[in-house]
Amino acid sequence: MKEDFFFDETCDKLLQEEEQMVWRGYARAVIPRHLLVISGFVGAVGVALGVWSNAYFPANDFSEGFTGSFFVAFAFLLLFLAVIPQIRMLSRLRKVRYVITTQRALILDGVVELPGGSLASDLVTVRSIPPDTLAKRSQPSADGTIWMGEDTCTIVTEKLPIRYGFYACSEPEGAEMEIRRLLGELPLVPEIAEAG
């Protein structure tokens, strides 16, 4: 496993007595498709507006120059607004960690899926998922997401249904294998004594 001080410092505090970590992973930087479409549209409008302002408002006098400059500035604002949501999402996903132990699965600082497919930060900092809930998980999707459960979440005074799980998991095959071991569907790996 790749060394990660986040796991060493945080996960050890979360483990219960006689519980051991058997797998750990993180969320890959996969931006949801709807966010790419919206950002692409806003960015395209910004570029079109910039080109249009230069073509129709050449700087022949002060008023035309001011109008053209306003549209160019607005175009840059639209391009900026197109990029910011993706930067926020990538920054958010960098903090997400997944752990499977000998007794349960843990999601640390995860994201949840809202109705319509958009993502939001999970208000529950550490989700502990017991084996009976893990048995109802979805199969890994094309981007490696394994949805594990449903809940409700209050966002800006509105109560919404959400799904939580290992979003864009870095090693979905390894996670799935360890979940199956935890559920007793695969044999446990025998511990090998270290040579001393």
C-alpha cells in the first residue's frame, strides 16, 4: 500500500479494539459528467461573447471601446465561472479516503450523490458501514464507484435523499474483494509471520 500519513494519523484513531485495517483507498479526480457539460457550455458562451464583442464593437471611439471591453470582461468572468466548480470538486475529492477493516467499511470526508446525479460534500465526516449494509451495495460502475447505502441530508433547509459510498474509488477491484472477504464470500488471507 502507498504510504499516506492521512491514514496513519486518522484511521488508527477510528479503529475499535481488535479491529484491523485490511484495505485503504481514495477518490480519484473524476468530475461528474453534468458538471463538465455545464462548465463547457458556460466556457463556450464566454469565448463566443469575447469573439462577438471584438467583431461588433471595434474601438473606433470611447463608447464602442468601453462596450467591447465590458463584453470581453464578462467573457472572462464566464470562463472563470466555468473553471471554478471543477477546481472545487477536484479539491474536495483529494480529501476523500476509504477504509475497509476486519469489521466494517469507513468513508472519511466523503461525497454524496444528490437527486439528478450532482455531488455534494457529505455532512457526516466519518460514515461507518456495517456488513449487513455492505451486502446491499451496488457493483462498481465504469468510474469505480460503489454505492453502499441511502440516507437523507438537509441542504439549505431542503431535505433530500442521497446515496453514499466509495465514489470514483482508486482500486474498486481491491475494495470489492475485501468487502466480499468481510461478508464471508471469499476465504480470509492467512496471516504470514514476519521473519525475525
